[in-house]
Amino acid sequence: MTEMLRLRARTRMIWSGDTLLMQLGTHNLRLSGFAEAQVAALHELRAGSSPDRVRESPWMSALLDGGFLETVAHPSDDPDLARFDRLLNYLSELESAEVNRFDLLARLRGSSVLLVGLGGMASWVTYNLLCCAIGRFTLLDGDVVEASNLNRSILYTEQDIGRPKVLAAADRMRAFAPRTEIRAVQAYVTGPDDLRDLARESDLVIGMADQPPWLIKEWVAAAALATGRPFVQASGGRVGPFHTTSGTACTICDWTHQTDRQPRYGELLRRQGMLPRGNSGALSPVGAITSGVVCLEVVRYLLGMEPTTANRIWEFRGDLSSGYSDCPPHPRCGLCGNDEPRSVTPAASLAQR
Ligand SMILES: [Zn+2]
């Protein structure tokens, strides 16, 4: 590890002749008489190289006093620092006195997520999370790759047809981001018990499976709630509510609000469950857009920010508009509510069959 001085990435530099105005937030610094060699030194400082020579520059004390420089421990043999250079610049916007961009990157690289369901949206989610430096994944799905997946599941190729999705996905992810830790679990979920241990071993759970309808969402929510893990579920252009473990709404709060509005919702689900399973339409760009929202929410949360879908649902509509609707905690939610009688959950509703 070598210690370096780097120019903070948010620094703006405005030239006028041989005068340079540097801006960082509300700080301004005017440096006059800049020669070519000094400009080169400044570029090196921005890149974080040749600190000794640059340290001798006469304007260094002005930069230090103005807070334009940061000291960073730079593990120079870490190939991911080059890979995530632009992400680091983005993270520099979120720096504070306590954490710098490398701390924030380490937080993302150290985070583990459980992905339940590896269909079309999960393909985009996976690539997005790899691009955002998430370092540890558990993949859970029982399906094999089918030709009909390839209109939206960009993780897979025609050579993968017939292979378990989790294995094909793990191969593709390792090829894209070799230093990522990936655990592939090929299994169908039959209840919350199948998910509890996997949830416990992860920092966050992302539910993207849609079969069996609502049941799988209840199982994901139940397992995450039982293990105290935050979770977000998404399907069909809909994201949330993001459960943050601090009393925000869960997926079954959403279900309960829907049954309040439509008391026969449970019965409709029951009837739907008795019908032969059809194949719904799926358009890749919708999954791509929705996955972007999921990943922004996950990354925001892991960096310590409140997700925008806590107690809300984000929805993408067919006319290319999008928006939020409120989804507060439901006091009679069958999973997280405190009021009695608790509302009937999807699983309990189906058990009435
Ligand atoms: Zn709830």
C-alpha cells in the first residue's frame, strides 16, 4: 500500500490565460502564472501518480489548505481500481469527512446479495450490479435455459440452452467480472424454509421470480423478514416496496392494500392458480428499465441512503411514463402487521382452496 495525494474528483478547473480557477463546492482558489510543467503536474495529481515531485510544487499548500486534496491509501496491485475508475469518480460525490470513495467502493465490493429468480430482469440486474462493484452473489433458480428466454435474458446464449440457469449465469458473470464471488444454487423454491439460510448469509435479498404468482413473493418476504434482511422485489415493470428492516412496508403490505381495494383478490388468485399456466408476453427493454431502478435502489441502500421505494412502489407504464404510488406499512399485513385480525396472505388464501 502506498499513500498518495489525489485531487478530489469533484474539483472543477476553469482556465483563463495562465490563470486557473479551481472550484470545489463553495471553495474557490485562483492560481496565476501556470506554466506547462505545472499543468502536467496537476494532471498527475488528478490521476494520483508521482506524488513526491508534485508535492514539491509551490501551490501545494494552497490546494491542501483549500481542501482540494485527499490522502488515499492506494493498493496499487488492485486491478479493480482501474476497472471501477469512473464509479470511483461517481462515488466521490458522496464522500464525507468520515468516508472517502475507496471506503464506499469497498462497501459495495464487500456486499452480498441473494438473487431469487434468474429470468429476463435478473439478467439486467446482474450486469448492473456487477458494474456497480457488488462483490458477492448467491444465485437461486431451478430452471434450465430455454430458447424462449433469449428474447430478454441477456445472460444466456444459444449454447446454454438446456443448462441450469444458475450455472450458465455464474459462467457469464465470472467472465465479465472475474474477481466476483458467486455461489450458484439450482433449486426450486417451495416455501420460506428453502430461502431462510440463503437470506441469512446475504446482506440483501432481491426477489425477481414470478412463479407461483404472489406465493413466491410471500416466501421471499417471509424468509427475509424472519432473518432480518432488507429486501426488494420487482416484476412486470413494478419495483417495491423496498423493505429496509426499519419498519417500512413489506411485499405483503402491498398485497393487503390490494385486497382492501379488491376484496376478491385472494379468490381471483385462487382461481388463477387452478388454470393451466400460460406464458405472458415479455419485452426486454421493460426489464432493462425496471432493473435499472432496482439496482439504483440497492446501491443507494448499500451506500447508506434511503431507497426511494421505501413505503412506495415505482411503476413503469406502457406509455413510457413512470411514477410512484404510496404503499405504507399495513397494520393488518399477514407478515409484518401488528393489528388483529391479521389479513389473509396469498399462501393462506390459496390454502382455502
Ligand atoms: Zn407487511
